[in-house]
Amino acid sequence: MEAYRDQYATLFNNGRKVVVVGISVDADTVQANWARDSEFPIVFASDVDGKVGALYGAYDEKNKMDNRSLYVIGPDGKIAYKTQPFRVLAADAYTELGEVIDKLSPPPTPSDK
């Protein structure tokens, strides 16, 4: 999650027409403290019973945790991109994600400012 935070401005166009939601099985109180302390510019949601993760094929029932899946939902509400698991240590994974985000929400042009 730190990589998302550190690359937020470039990767997610500073949140322009984009909402980033991190969902995990961690309790909401744990997530809230961690997000505040780490200054995350994204929203976190708690899925302690794994129901949301199971719907997306991201929940590992055996280990009772999510598997770092990443989904980009387009403005039409449909999945525009998914990767399971997201390769958090691979630079090209962020390049690919950034390209998808730019297609769905292009960065502002000088005339937009």
C-alpha cells in the first residue's frame, strides 16, 4: 500500500476522477490507525468475513485473507482491469496500472488548470 501512497500523484492523477479503495480482512479500527499514521490518500474498507473478497475471487478461505488482487472499475461500473495477484515489487506492474488509469481518467491538460 505504501507504493500506492508514494506514487498516488502520478499513478492516480492526484485522485482526479479516481477513487482508490483498499479492502482487507483487517478490522476497521486497525486500518484507520494505520492509514492515519501512514498518511494514505486513499479510502480503506474492512471485509472481516471475506464476503467482498470472495465475490471478486480475491479471498483465500484457507488462510482467511485476501490475495492482493487489484481491480480497476471503470465509470460504467464494470471491471476495466484486474490482476491477481498484483505484483507489488514489479515496476512494470505500476506502469501498466498507470496506463489503464490514464485511459479511464486522462491527466489534466494545461487548458484544464
